[in-house]
Amino acid sequence: MAPASLLHDPLRFERRVPPCAIVIFGANGDLTKRKLLPALYRLAYERRIPPGFAIIGNSRTQMSDDDFREKMRESVAQFLEDSPFDAELWRGFAQSLYYVPGDINDAAMFDRISRCLAEVEAANQTGGNVLFYLSTQPSYYAAVVNGIGRAELARGKGWRRIIIEKPFGRDLSSAAALNQQIHAVFDENQVYRIDHYLGKETVQNILAFRFGNGIFEPVWNRRYVNNIQITAAESIGVEGRGGYYQEAGALRDMIQNHLLQVTATIAMEPPALFDPEAVRDERAKLLRSIRIMKHEEVPQYAVAGQYGPAQIGGKKIPGFREEPGVDPDSQTDTYAAVAFFVDNWRWAGVPFYVRSGKRMPKRVTDIAIRFNSAPLSLFPGDSEDGDGPASRPNLLILRIQPEEGISLRFLSKYPGRGMRLRPVSMDFNYGASFGARSPTAYETLLLDAMSGDATLYTRQDMVEASWRAVQPILDVWAETKFKFPNYEAGSWGPREADDMLARNGHRWRTP
Amino acid sequence: MPAIAPERILRDLANLWASLAHPEQGDVSSQGVLRACSMTLIVAAENASDAVCASETLAALMHEHPSRAIVLQPGPPGSEMDAHVRAQCWMPFGSRQQICCEQIEITAGMDRLNDIPPVMYGLLAPDLPSVLWSRGTAWWEAPAFVDLVNMMDKLILDSRRYEGSSGLARIRSLRSRGKRVADLAWASVTPWRELIAHALEIPANRDRLASTCSIRVAGREGESPVPALYVAAWLKRSLRDVAVEIERDNPGPGEVSRVMLTGDGWEISFRRTESEAVDLNAGGSIRTVVLSPMDECTVMREELSITGRDPVFDEVFPIAERMAAQ
């Protein structure tokens, strides 16, 4: 071993992040203000990014460096989560913020960015390392990538990487086309497709839970697991983003990306080692194992919903079609539920019920693994189709938000005479074991990209496999005239979703 | 029989949590408290004032390492064993729920220290790691100390608190019994080691490393020699055939004052200029680096985050001990 590598001490040394410049396209947008800058500021607050670090913002709005700094200061102060805003630290941080205004279709703008990068490299000793961040509308991705390519910014003295926000296309063919456009400029190992769900501590903890413990893996298969339910519910509506959401819908916005990535993390095989490619290979393999529905099977395995108006807590809640910017005859799914099947030896026959919706009774994201009931009913009133204990099978619940933790439901004897059984819950709460603040998903993912760790980023084959899994549903829904709205705001979704599970003898749990 | 029973302390703890769960009437904003515990951390304090210092550190540590903390405080000979419980609480930024850890404070006369281990057996948080933080020598001669060590998963001490490098002999003796022993003096040099490792990673410096002829590490007069010894031993581990000298500089800020690597026609030096500032000089190019301050809480936080083996320290320690003996 070389002497220099012997000096490493991964147990004690902070992960080394090399100096670099981050170029954010769409720097005047919501994502930059709400997520990216607060995350970068917090990393600076924790001294986790190196001193030779710079941010170059770009958008069409004409602003000076100082205007940009002031705008970002307001955003960071407003949107910083779980941390106080330190004005003194901000002054130092703001010195590394630069702004280059201009249209992304204007080649001269990329030349100006190139000059700015050269100045930053000389002043901050970034070694030519550049991370591009596409925080623009998806329709501009190709233009930005082309501009970077034309200005020869995708190659340089140091490393060059690009982070691309979802959605990666609108369907399988547009995703493939986008990948082709990106690959005309960047190699796949330079591309970091962000799915912020994978950066959540609790989603990462699924890997620790499954592969760091010996007791769960033996039962993590079709012999013991009856079905898996993944729920991502929001209590809010479209919050002024009706125009955008109308083009997306729940299936595209949540299931195709976030929830299928969570499904892959729950169901993948153990990787041979904890290495970015090994982990991503297993995720990709799982996504490729999802059974592709035939068009005629879609009504049986997928349900679309759209919320209608309701009165909640004395307040009138508008239906989706009444939201500003939404077509009064909109066919957009604000709710989607899909029964996926994974055709491999571990999961054959086990349904993965995945649902996501807006205007649900509460905000919750969790994964529930329902185990098979005991093979024999010993106790009075005990039958799987009745109301006895057997109808309350063991449930393992991985709670992603808002109360991060893990619960195991099992049956226990009710105190007193007789053998009366009641379900009880054994809870692990993140806050109770680890008092420390968890980094936000964007802090984790930005640091990973700067360090060159792509474990939590999605790869081209993963993106295309997940589009392939939902494409038949998109095709059929595009041809269907739904009788929307079909669920009331504040409910758990349309009756058809309950019927879908009932056909398999299952029912949705209430998160 | 111990003068106090673990059951009584556990009952007091239960009452404490019950009182925290039912706040003052009229406090409608309260959302109760979250009880946090990831280990048992026993602190063997030197005396009453040391126990107060330790409690302050524990309060800061609980943000990242919530524990059932048990502070053991030796009292005057003949004094009875006594125990009190209290909670250390904090409110995370932006949260409306306090996170609380429990702390047990046990005082016993020096002649009654042997009564403590049986009480400890009943007080360890079940199925969680247990760590003993020994803050001085007061306990070392008591047979009770061995019993305490034997029930722990990890022992943390600070060799800088002992005369010269005598703390290393104590660590060796405990390690030879198969115990996992950590030294806060080792954690205190992490920023130095990190700085050196990163500087030597730069390609121009890395290429020179193989031709290193000598290494000089200087500690401060009047400070513990152990941190400088550890830095020297750590470099020796990587550059086995290179001569390593340990020197002493005049009193000044910090325990390690200087590290120099010399080769044929080149020199890389790290020289502390102020308390946390180090000038890095590689081939005439000088830059100043600010090291993270390593106060007691920071080094403890680092040690508590390592629950398993520490392979680098395991290899460095015997080298440091050999160097100390020379």
C-alpha cells in the first residue's frame, strides 16, 4: 500500500470534498431558493465543504452578484430548516456566490460562464472541478446540456459532473431521448440524476436495516411476506402549482420515480459490496424485474383518482378542477395506486401496492410489510377473514416521514382472564436513539455529488426501467375518459383502489 | 449489600419521567418529552468539581450521543453512598418537543467505592453498549475499578492527564486484558492528522513521500508529550524505514507545535502559529489552515461515535509506546 493511503483514517476523518464550483442553472427558481442554497449554506455552517468553493448562479433575470447574494440571503434565512441563520457566517459564504445572467439558448452566455469559471478557478483554487446543476424547467434540459457542450465546459482540467432534477422525461421514449442528448455531451459516469427520496436518511436506513441486521433477511421473501404497501400521502393540494401538476399527475410525479426507487430499495438483492455501482446494479436489476402489464391488465392493477371538493374542519376545500390554472375538465390523476409484481425468485406472487395522492387525510410516507398470518388459529375468534387476531397480521412499518422510525406490530395477550389477543406496536423512533439532527436529502446528495459518490443517484438504466414499468398505465390512462372527481378531499382515495386490493383478499392499511 | 439499591434509583427515574410527561398545569404548548438513550455512559470523576465539569460535557454530548449517564463521584472517606437522578433536556431548533436524557449521580466515600459495581450491574441500560469514561487516577487503585472495566464494552481515558507518558502503560495494561480502550489524546490529534493526510494527498507532495528521509514532530514544553508521540507514531506507521525524532518546543499554544517531513532537497512543514492556526509550507508555498478546536466535548463526541474496533489506533499505539520508551 502506498504511504499516502496508509495515512487515511475513514473512521475519524471527514469525507474529503475537493474544492469545486457549482453552476446552478435556474438559480432564481424555487428549488434553488428553498432547497439548494439552504443545503449548501448548512454544509458550509458545518464546515463540510472546502474553503475553495464557489456557486455561480444563472437565470434570465438581470442581477448583479450583490443582488443575487441578497436574494439568496433572504431565501436561506427563510427556508433554512432546523438551524439558526448566522449572519456572520453568511457574509463569508456570500463571497463565494457569483451570478451570470442570460438566456440558456444564447451561446454567448455559456462563454460568460466559462470566463467566470476561469476566474473562480484562479481565485479559489478549484482545480477546474465543476458541478453543473440543472434546476430549470425540464423542457430546458437539452438546451443547457447542448450549451455546456458547445462551450466545451463538459471537459476540463478537473472533474466535470452534472446533476439533473427529475422528471427525466415524460415517458419511456422521451426519457431515452433525453438520455441520448445528455450522452452526446456527458459520459454516464458524469451524470447524477437526483431523486431526493433516495437522499432521505430514513430511505438510506432501509439498506442498514436490511443488510446490517441478521434477523430480517431470512423472512424478507415470498415465503413470509404477504404483501407490501408503500404510501406517500400529502394533505395539501397543488398549492398554486396547478398548471404544472396538471401536466404531471401522481403517477408521473411520485410513483414512476420516488416510489419505484423506494420499492427497489426495499426489494433489491443484497449487493456484493457497498459500492455505488454494486448498489445501483441491484436496484436496476430489481426495477427490470417488475412485471410489465399488458394494456388490458391496467384496469385490474392500476387506479387513477382525482379529488373533489369537500368540507374539512369547517373549511371548504376546492376540488382539483377548481384550483387556479387547472382545466375544469382535467383528467389528471391526483391519486394513483398500482399493484406491481416483481418477477424474481424472492418476490414472485407478492403484490407491491404503491399509492400516492394529494388531499389525503394526512401527510405521511411509509412502507408496510405485511407478513403471513400464523399457520394455525389457536385462539378464540381467530380467523383471517374475521375480526379476530388473525386479521391483524404482523406488520413491519418503515416510517419515512414525518415521524421517522420503525414499528413492528404483533399480537399480545390482553391482561386479565381468558386468552384475548390484541395488536400492539413496538416502536423505534429516530429522535429517541439519535438526538443529532439528520441532514436534509439535498445536503446528503450535494455532498455525495461533490465527492463523486453516485450511490444515491439514479442511473440511465434505472430511469428507463421505471418508465417501462409505468408506461402501459400511462398509455391506457391517456385513452381513458375518467369520471373524475372520484374521491373527496380528506379521504384515503377512490373506492376502486380498495376494490383493487379486495380482489386479492387484501385491504389498505390506515397509516 | 450496597447502601443504595438499583431498584430505588430505577424507581426514582420512573418518577422523574412521569413528572416530565405531565408538565405544569396550564402549559398547553407542551408536547411532552422524548426520552433518548443509545448507551450507558459511566463517568468516573476525580472529585466533586470534576463531576460538575463532566456534567457540563455530558449536557453537550447528549445532542449526538444520548445516553443514560451515571456520574460516579468519590466523596470523603466514611461518607455514605448516595444517589440522585435528574434529566438533561434540550429543545432541538424548530421543534416543540424536548429531548431528554437521564443522569444518575452517585457519591460514595473513597473507602466504599467497592460497593459501586454491584449497583452498576442493575443500572446498565439493557442491551445497549456501555462505556466507562475514566477522568483521572482516583479510581485506578480501587479493586472496584477493575470490576467496572470488566462490565464495559469500551473504556475511554485521557493519557494527557497523567505524568509524562505514564498513561500509555495504563492503557497497555487494560488493552492486554482484551478491553477496548480509547485515549482522548489520540482523538485530540485528529485535526493534525487530517491536515497532514490531506496535504500529502496532493500529487506533488504524494510523489515526494516515498523519498522521505526524516520526520520531526515537536510537542510543547509543559504539555503532555503523548499527542506529539501519537502523531509521530502514526507517520512512522506509514513510513516504516524513516527516522522519526520527537522534539520539545518552548511553551506556547497547543500540544503539538510542529511537524516536518524532509527528503532529498525538499521539506514539507506544518507549524502552529496561533492556538488553532497552522502554517503549511510545501516547497516555499505557505498557506495557513485553521484546525477545528478539540475541546473535551469534541474529542468525546468523536470517541463515542466509534463503537467497534479502531484499527488505526490499534496499530499506532504499540509504535507510540515503543517510541516513548526510547
